[in-house]
Amino acid sequence: MAKELTIRRGSKARYVKTHYNLWGNPISTTNEVVTITDNPRDPETGRYCSADDWHAYVKVRNGEGKEYEAECDDLEVYNTMGDLTHDDYMQLRREIKHGSIYLADYRNSFGIDENEVYSASEGFGMETGWNDDEDTPEAFADYCDAIEWAA
């Protein structure tokens, strides 16, 4: 389950939901990266829903532009580098401009702060000696997997 984090509008999350038929048998699974488009406040508490609220819904949009409501507890919210998987690190490396001095080049589809991505990229560059032959998405993912990210 995702960490206890407030789900912010514009955040990226992985939506994983198993759909069941009337007899309780699984019939399909949704597993995609989505963008949070709206997170209404709980009318009773006045707070925004978090990733552990099983009863609350947020509006999301998938990569194809389809919008729908998703239960908060079915979302794995990406907020830090430590929340990503090996495959996610590889995708992140493909999205950024490694070695750039501009923070805008570290914007990413996971919604992780550009400064955090920049720091990881700089560390990777120092680890590999800025050798272009070692600058691959797989090597970047291996580097990130080895780091103990702050909680």
C-alpha cells in the first residue's frame, strides 16, 4: 500500500485495481500511470483524501486522456525517488536530460521534484565518471536501486 501522503492535484500515481464478477472471481486488472485531476475535500473532516483512505475517490486521467474516478487506496502515489521501481527508474532516465544544469530538464511524468531527480542524476554521473558508455537507463536504475532513500 502507498505511504500516508496527501494526494495532490497534478501528482502522478500508479492505479492498480482488480475487477471482479458477481461471483467474486477476478475478470480484469487496471494497471496504469495516471495524473490526479481533482481531489475533493472530505465533507466531514475538511481534509483532502490520502493514499490510505479506502472510502474516498479522486478524479484521475490516464495517458490516453480518459478521465474517471479512482479509489484512493488503489493509488500508489509517486512523490519521491524512493517510491519508484527498477522499471520506473529506467523510464525516468529516458525522460530527463542527464548532466543538464537546468532544473526544467529534470521534470518528469512521475511528479517527483526536479531537485531530487537532479541530485540523483548528479550522483549517478559522479559514480560513472560522466562516461557516456555507462550512461544507460539500466545502469541508472541499478544505481538508484542501491541507494537508501530518505523516508
